[in-house]
Amino acid sequence: MSTVRELRRERDDGETNPANAAAPVPAGTASAAPAGAAAAMPGGTTAATPAGASPLARVNGQPLHEAGVVLAAEELRQRACTELLRQAAQRAGLLDAGDAAGTDGAISEAAASAIEALLEQELRVPEPSEEACRRYYDANPARYGSGERVRARHVLFAVTPGVDVNALLPRAEHLLLELRCGDGHGGERPDGDEQGNDAQEGDVQDDAFAAAARTWSNCPSGALGGMLGWLRAADCAPEFAREVFGQPGVGVLPRLVRSRFGLHVVEVLEREPALPPPYETVRGAVALALRQQAWITALRQYVRLLAGRAEIEGVDLEAADTPLVQ
């Protein structure tokens, strides 16, 4: 469950780690001070920040960055959470008092190990009950299912070397709007609609979508009215599959699908849902998911407790709205 070594990394690809998002801080313990405003000091006193200078963010007096360095709010929150946990590990005797915090956002190997030990010691994560596991399984059938199929067709506006995408995009968007608003099979329909799931090949060979595919599509399927037949996610480019599979309803998708091949106007004609495996075969995975959720909640509460006891300057922890752990 422990992922605290991620605390030593800078935020890179947008994933969230235990230090990325702070729990809300009770009023009066933290504030984000703009240039020229007063910074909070112990005892309710304030110290003025010179006009034009960036306020120095601190946790219990420990600077989180060098003077004059301007960091994004999310980066400041990440550093503040890391420092709250590092200091807590020192108070618990898990980290040598001489371990010095830097101002570059990184922590020592010893600090990372100490934080892991601290969380193991402080966080209480209950084991999910059988009832909770079954309830989660019933509420998330698609998460554990496999084998979803769709019958689809498309119009491809291929993006090849030398193609002006800015000129191509309006043409694709115009066709998308035309097909969604037109008669026949344009627009989305709920599952089970007579024109959707019961549509047969002959029903869709001579409508507006098929005509558009024959006229505009750069895919060989254009000669077949854009028909791709029955597909599984593994049959498609990942970026195409993400937009087509795991969605409700049938009909022309509401936005263009962008893939490595170009811009697609896609219509889903039928869906066969994934078949969920028996509960007994995925019970372990369900329990793990619930334990992870409980661990996230416990960590959020613990960081909130630490923040409530700390003197925090120049960081708006209450603005954090992302999970502490991804």
C-alpha cells in the first residue's frame, strides 16, 4: 500500500502521489498571501512582505523554496504536505533530528523511509467486509468485465505529412454536426432503441452516414459506407478504443475521435456489454480496491490533522481538490 517514495519525486506527468494534494486546513492556520500582503506569524502577528516580492512559503518556519522563486500552487501544496510528514516523522523519533529539509522539493532517502514507517504506524485501515466487497462488485460490473464488443462505422479524415490539420478540422466538425443533427441514424440513441441495437447491415448502407463515408473517408472502409464491423478494444488503436468502448448508448459519438490516423466521425450501431466474471474470481481485487480507498481517506485525515497543528505560511492547502494518492 505504501507509495511514499514518490514523495522524493517532482510532479512530472500529472499523476498524484501522497504529497500532491493537501487536506483542508482550519481557518487561521494557513493562507496564501499575495505580494505585498502580510504573512501569518505565530501568535496571530504578521510580517509584511515587501511589495513586488514573492512571499516565502513555510511549514513551521521551514522554507519550502528559495527567496524570489515562484512556484505553481500545486507544487507548493506538494512540498507543504511532504514537509508536514517529514517533520511528523522527526517528532515520532523515526527520523534523525539532523535531517535537513532542502528548498528544492526533494527529501533524503532516510526521510522517505521514515515517512513510510510513520504512515504504517499512524494509519489505521480497516479490512473491508464481505458485504462491502459484494456491494462494490455489484456497483462496478464494467470494472472487472471483459469482452465488450461494438459494431461501428466511421468517416476518417486522415492526417498525413503535409496535411493542414487546421484546415481539415472545420470540415470534419461540420460533417459531425450534420450527421448528428440529420435524419436517419444521426445522433445518440439509448441502448435497445429499435434503430440502434436492432439495426441490420442493409439498414445502414444507403443512409446519410454511408454516403458521407463514401464521399469523404480516407479509409478503405469508405467503399462499404464506413463499416468496420464488430470490434473489440484490442482490435483498435488505444486512443480510438478509449472513446468508443465503455460508453452507454449507440449513435454518432458527440465529438470527433482523434487517433494516430487522423480525425474520425464514429457511429456505434450496436453494443454487446462485457460479461462480468464470477464474484469469487475477483474478490481479492475488489478487497484491494476498497483497502486502497480506505488508505486514501485515512491519509487525507492524517494530513489534515498535521496541518491543523502546524504554522503554515504562503500555501493555500484548502485549494487542493485532488486525491492525495492516485
